[in-house]
Amino acid sequence: MLRLLAFMVVLYLGLGWLAERYITKPDSKVKGFFRLLRSPVTRLVARALPAPTTERRLLTLSMGVVAGVWVVLIILTEVLGAR
């Protein structure tokens, strides 16, 4: 179940990254939706980063962290499932 959750978070962060990159209107409802959706993850990552961090960098690092957790969960379930 954690693998699925991590995968979904990676997808939502990726869609949020695409929205930030290609939607130029700053008050877009789509951008607002993805900012709200990803805020729990990005707030956790932002605490570990120095203060002047851009939104795009924060989002990219958050995707990397969650993707890393997802890969670790895949490896763990494969190793534990082999027993």
C-alpha cells in the first residue's frame, strides 16, 4: 500500500511540476490545486533546505525524495516477498 501511495505522490508532484512550468497565469486555479495537493510534501522538504529556495527547485527536490522512497519501497517489498 505504501508503494502505491508513494507512486501517486510522485505522479501528483510531476503534474504540479508541469503546471508550474507551462501555465503562465499566476492566479491559475490549476496551479492552485496542485500547490494545495503537494503542500504537505513540499513543506517537509522545505524545512531541510536553506531559506532562499525557488519553488521549482523545491518541487524538483521533493519529487526526487519521494521517488527515492518509492524505489526503496519497491526493493524492500521484492526482497521481503522473496522469503
